[in-house]
Amino acid sequence: MEFLRKTAALIEKCERAVLVWTILGLALIGFIQVITRYLFNYSFSWYEELGRYLGVFIAFLGAAVGVRTSSHFAVDSLVNRMKPPFKQFTRSFTSLLSAAICFLIVYYSFSIIGRLYGYESTSPAMKIPMYIAYLPIPFFTVIMGFRFCIKAFTHYREGLSRKGAAAK
């Protein structure tokens, strides 16, 4: 159990570091692009493309972190009015539903990535294979799905413990 906690802490630390450095890199790329365009009247064609791919990377990594920290927007006014065992079971159900949607996205994104791999298409400016640009989508969505499953299990356990405590 201690190994899992240390592994989770290491993953969280890596996520934070990657997110911070990627956002800083994106800001630096944007700053350099503006400077070169206005001071030197020159624009690098691949900066915009790299910025777009980093933006997708940041969005999906941030969404995975958002599931872990429970910072996603939620309409839970009805759930908050429920009594304790039903509240946890409803949260468990919605977490499982969110996980199912995540895994559906993973399935379809891998389908698209497979087609892109078969087409051997590359990005216009950077000339990287397009399937590589799409890989953050299923990768981080799998992480989101597993985190929703963990939340569902946690809410379910809380519901069972409260139900058992209420029966005593």
C-alpha cells in the first residue's frame, strides 16, 4: 500500500512539473514568435503548429489533473441535497458514467490514430507524423477514465460505510 502511495505521489509530481514546463514553453514560444515577427519581420512557420500541439497536450493533461483534484465544473445542487448513502451512490454512478465516456473517447481516438498511421500523413510545418500529434488525447483520457473509476470506487465505499453506520 505504501508503494502505491509513493508511486501516486511521484506521478502527481511529474504531472505538475510537465504541466508547468509545458505551459512555460508555450508562453516562451509565443513570446519569441511575437518578437521575431515585429522586430525582425520574420516568422517561423513551425512555431504556430508547435503551439497548437502543445495546447492540446496541456488541455488533456490539465483535464487529467482536474479529475484527480476534483476541480472540474459540476452541477451537483441536486446531489448535495440527497441523504448520505444516496449522495455517495449517485456520485459513484456519475463517476462511472464519466469513466465510460472517457473510455469511449479513447476507443474512437485510437481508431483515428490508427487511420492516421496508415495514411502516413505528416504535419505541414514540422513534418512529424500526425498520429504522434494526436497521441496525448487517448493517453491522458485513459488516465482520466481510471481516475474516474477510482473516484467511483471511493464514493461507493463511502456510501457503504455510511449505510452500515446508519443501520447500527
